[in-house]
Amino acid sequence: HVMLLDVHLGDLNGEEVLKLVRDNGDLQLTKVIAMSGKLTDGQAQQLLQKGFDGYLKKPFHVRQVIESIEEATAVVY
């Protein structure tokens, strides 16, 4: 399973949601890819260090989504 998660939400931020996912035993294997239109390269790297499995900078193309999912799930063609 893969979750595409906008890190700038109204009530919760993406890091809080990531923690809820990681703390849920049923979701332990879920890959979480952060999305944002406001990410700098440094912020994107910080998200990876905090446990996200990848990131997408908005705007993005469908091909970038596919590549991010392939990288997060280690799918190789």
C-alpha cells in the first residue's frame, strides 16, 4: 500500500499523520510519500529523514507519481 500525503493539511500536519500511520500495526508496511507545493530541497530531505518514503513537489506529472511509487516500493521493471 502507498499513501500520497499532502504535508500541509488544515488541522493536522503531514508529520502527525505519518506518526499515526507508523504507530498503527495494520499500516506498518504502508509507504508514505509526501506532497507539497512549498517544499525546498532541504525540506524534502528532512521529510525523508523523518520517515517519509519519498516526496513529490507540486505541480507534478503523472509520470513523477509513478516513479515515486516505484522508488518507494522498490519496483523495478
